[in-house]
Amino acid sequence: RLLDAKRFARIRMALVLLLLLGGGLTGCKTTSKTPSPPATALPLGAPRLDDIVADLRANDEALKDVRAAATFTLESPEKIKSVQRFPSGSVAYRRPADLRVVGKNHLGAALFKLTSRGAEFVIEFPAVQDTDDRYYCSFENDDIANVPFPVAPGDIAREMFMPIDWNETSNKSVRLVAYDKASGHATLEIMVRGDLVRRVIVQGTPWIVVHNTLIQRDGTALSDTVMRNYEEHSGVRFPANVEAWFPGETTRISFELRNVRINTGLPDSMFAITWPAGQ
């Protein structure tokens, strides 16, 4: 009977282990439409994820605001029938999503003005005489279908200048999924709220974001942003060329920045939402 008891104990332990292993495998499944790709072995010499995250987090937390002279291009076929390029102007950004953009022609006349503060924004085409066509505004929960491009400026500001909110992103939600030793590019996947995943390509060192894509679990891209020609100002690294594409709204916007100034302390008045008297 003693031998039988020992044998039974061994069998019971084996069953428990099988159940635990089976439960673990089941727990790896996802309820999303497309499961996450299996983790692949990283090559020798791959960077440490903690080092990459530390660089990105420190740089973003050091950036408070930026202003620059700019050439920018706006393309939104559904709303604007032609690509609009403004050869001169200015861009001012204050984290997390305040944005002020002025586009001018070769003569220095303002043709486009955008002021965004949080969920509210006003767009003006100063050269347009008809008031109904000259101004567009949106406030929180408003329908922006009639705005010349259907992407909220707050979303543009976040995707172009501060795609990762490190206050809401823990290290545990970031994975290092690939590393290309030849190019020095590492690919990160960051779990975002809901069913969204941010796929970020970084280049080091120090590590900077060069490509950022926000996608749904089924693979649908919501935004795709490329950052190039980084400059360093007061210890903060910032891209001088940024291009964002929003496939669902067929909207593309790009900035070529000059005379970049970091953390100068932009006043609230720069992002004040104003409206003409009587309108």
C-alpha cells in the first residue's frame, strides 16, 4: 500500500504539471482578431530594452515645448482638392497637444492659421472673404466632418511630436521584437489602451524614434509617422522633418523645421482660441 501511495502521488503531480502547462499555453491566446506574432530570438549584440526605454522616456520628459520656422504641406483629397504647400510659416507645440501653425506664401502673406488647445481648435484661411468658408472650429464632441481635413489637430500634434505618453506607458507594456544590426534599428511594440498597438522603430544611440505606426490588432493602420534629421537643443533631441499619414482620413501633413527652439516657455496666449466679434 505504501508503494501504491507513492505511485499515486507521482501520477497526481504529473497531472497537476500537465494542467498547469496547458493552462499557461491557453493563457497565451488572445481574443483579438489577429493574434500577436510569436516572439523571435534577437540576434547577438541586440540592445537592452531598458536602455532604449530609458533614453526615449528621458528625452520626452525633458521636452516641454518647441517653436520653429517651417515649410509644411497639407494633403487631404476628400476635403482639399489639391495639395497645399506653404513655403514659409511657423509651428509652435506645447505638450501634450497644444498646437499653433501659420502657413504663408512666398510674399509672406498668411494663408492658413491653426490654433489648437486640447480638444478645441480653430482653423482660418485669411485670404478667403466668405466667413463661412474662412473659419472652421471644433469643440469637444463636435462633428468635424466639415473641417478641411478630418483629423483633429490634437491628434496630429501627438502623433507628430509626442506619440508615446510615458505617464501612461509602463515598461511592462513595451516589447523589443526585432533588431537589425546592419541598420542599427530596433523595433518596439507598445500596448496602448483598448485594442491598439503602437509599433515603433528606433535608432541609437542615444535612441530616437524614426518611424511610428499606430495600428489596430487586426492590422489596420490608423496613423503612420516618419521622423528624420534629428537635432539636439539644450540636451533634447528633436526631428527637423516630420511627416504623418492618416490612412482612414486620407490626410497627410509634413513639416520641415528651421531655427528650432526648445523649452522657451510658450505663453497661454499663443494657444488662445479666439473668434471674430459677431461670429
